[in-house]
Amino acid sequence: MQLQPTNAVYWANRGNAHARAQQPTAAEQAFAKAMEQDPWHAYSWFARGNLYLQLQQWHKAEPDFTTAISKSPTYAEAYSNRGLARAKQGRCPEAKQDYQTACRLGYDRACPYKCP
């Protein structure tokens, strides 16, 4: 019998490992399992959003970052990454607002970002 961990952190970390190994389908499945285990685990949503950024699927990344922010409103890096997803979709005013929020929350890497 194989045990199935019931910890969102475990599944999110496994998703990240699959993403690093260039296994996007397995990564997506692991992130889905993490969200199933704990829908309020903001990092799981953030990590899947990062996978979508890596895959240049901006339209899929944005809602995951939005969900991460809704679960953790001070998640500065999620604002920054949502800004990137929005910028890549040509939505510069919204991207700029996200970058400014991330900067205000202390994520310094977002401070110099501009939308093309």
C-alpha cells in the first residue's frame, strides 16, 4: 500500500520539484492536490501561478495570483507576479498598480518594474 500525504505544503513542494524538472503536467497535478488538501494555502496558488508564468500562460497565471492575494492580502510577491502576468497581457495600468502595491508591502524587486 502506498501512502498519500495529506499536507498542502508537501504537495506544493512536490509541484515545485516537478516544475524545476520541466514536468508541467505533474506539477499542475501536485499543485491541484495541495489546493484540495488546503484551499486556503496561499502559497499553493502562488506556486501554480509561477508555473504558468514559466509556461508563458499569462491568462492562467493571473487568477492564481489573485487567489493567493485573496487568501493572504499582504503577499507582496504575489502582487508583483500578478503585475508581470498583467503586463504580459498588455494591461499596463493594472500591472503598475500591482507593482506599486508589492513595493509598498516591502518587495523591493517590484519597485523598479515598469510596464512596456
